[in-house]
Amino acid sequence: MRSIVDLRSDTVTRPTPEMRAAMAQAAVGDDVYGEDPTVTALEQEVAELLGFEAALFVPTGSLGNQLGIRLLTPPGYEIVCDSLAHIARAELGAAAVFSGITFRTWKADRGRLDVDAIAELVAPDAGPYQVSTAAIAVENTHNFGGGTVQPDDQLEAVKKLARTHRLGLHLDGARLWNAAVATGRPLRELAAGFDTVSVCLSKGLGAPVGSVLAASRERVAEARIWRKRYGGGMRQVGILAEAGRYAIAHHLARLADDHARARRLAEELGADPETVATNIVVLDVADAAAVALKAAEQDVLVSALGPRFLRLVTHLDVDDGGLDQAIEVLRPLVA
Ligand SMILES: *Cc1c(COP(=O)(O)O)cnc(C)c1O
């Protein structure tokens, strides 16, 4: 019997039996009182990995981002990011609704950073008639850009620009793990120079839920207040934090397998493998919705994210057999 191969997103992974066993054993306490030892351990581990003083466990990546950018951007100020950024496109206007923040965006080819475009956009001290820029947001890897790893020279140039203009710098590192594995560089190197960094445990790492926001001790203390205010204070949540700890310990290095499978998908389906840096493959097809529908009829699920934009994401629950099945189904549909 063929099973369903779900390439819509790396969020669809289910906890493995080993992860569930670890969760069941987790020590817990009331985390709103700061008394959940497993949450505290996760926060310390992620802070250490990312090279920050402190970190905060949050239910979703969106909340991690929203807390990060609100710490850097006062109401009535703007944050700049690229036009495909998750914070601008996929968080349902949260920055405007909750924080009084507006956006301006630059266009980025495949989500790649372009310091010249950003330099043209930022207006750090715009005076009494125009919106002043308070912060810049960067996404690494870039989701809608196709799992793009941000180029080092551009990253360094953006950090310099932010320092020059005293702008805050937020990193949406939902898939920073993938960037670290793809480049072979330590996470703390990729996170260095940012003021706030959010990472997801529930994407390729395969935890059922959870993200972490890393920052200075002072900023994390402030984020803790806002997390509670938003309704994101959680109680005996060590049971979920343990899934994240397990994922970091056991599922990080294996992201390389997802990257190799994504490359193979690209090769077999006629995309340029050079554009596949991590676990996301973008295909340009005549009718993305039609391809997704026909593939689904044959148990292969993919995302149509635009009229011609088909996204395929490899992850923990797609093995070589599943990949073969996906290729067999998709090849005639995308030809
Ligand atoms: C998934 C994702 C997030 C967080 O999404 P949630 O569904 O809120 O956990 C943030 N940024 C990027 C780039 C993502 O891909």
C-alpha cells in the first residue's frame, strides 16, 4: 500500500516514538512561576547554542518574531524587511495589530539579502512628517525565497548598516538550523550581530510545537512580560520543551539528509539544483493549483503558493521511498 507523501511543509512532521518517550519522562513545574526545569534547560541550551545571554520558550515562531520585533520597534515606527518575509506576509498583520508597527519592504530575488536595496530604504530619523525606521529584519534560511541561505558578505554589510544607523536587527531564524547544517558553520556565528533571534523547533527538527527567542537578559525579561500579556504564558510545558531538547540533540545533523533529498527532487523534476540550498524546492509551473490537485489524487501533497509557484519541502517524515513515489507522481505533472 502506498502511503501519503506530504511535501507541503516541514511543519507536518510527527513526533517519533523516541521523542514521545522523552516527553513522557520530562520533569515539569509551573513555567509562569519560572519553575519548569525542562523549559529552563531548553532556554539555556538554545541561548548557549546561539551565543546569547538568555532565551524564551514560546508556542510559535510567529510569537517569537512578534516579541522580537516589538522589543526593537516602538509603536509608530517601522521595521524594514523583504517583501516575501514571513513577518510581513504570513503573520496576519500581527505587528500592526499588536505593536503599532508598520513595514516597508524591499524586493529580494529568491529572498536573498541585498544591502544596497536596504540602504536605500531605511530612514532612521525621518523627522516629523515621515515614519522613522527602527529596525531591520532578516530571514535565514528564507522560506518563500526557497530555503535560501543568506550570503555572508550581504549579512555582514547589513549588520554594518544597522550599526551605522543604530537600527535594531531581528533574525527570523525559523530554519537557521538548516543554514547551519548547509554551511557547516556554528549557529552562534550565524546568529552573531543580531539583537533578537527566533528559531523554530517544530519545522525540520520535528518537535510537535515550540520556538525560542534569544536576546540579551534584559530583552528576554521584557519579552517574558509581553509573552504573558499575549496569552502565551504556559504552565507544565516542560513536556513540550523536552521534545525541543530531544530534537536539537537527535534531529539536527540529519537535516543534511533532507537537503540531499531536496537536491535530488530538483534534479529529477527539472529545477536548477543550484537554487536548492536546503530543504525547500520551488518549481515554476504553468498552473500550480492544478498540479497540487492532481498530485494529491495520487497521495503526494505539495503546496501551491502562487499561480505558478509550487513549493516542495523535505523533512523527517519523508524517506527515500517516499521521495521516489513523489518523483514518479510529480514528473509527468510538472514536465
Ligand atoms: C514557520 C515560520 C515561522 C513561524 O511560524 P509559526 O507557524 O508561527 O510557528 C516564522 N518564520 C518563518 C520563516 C517560518 O517559515
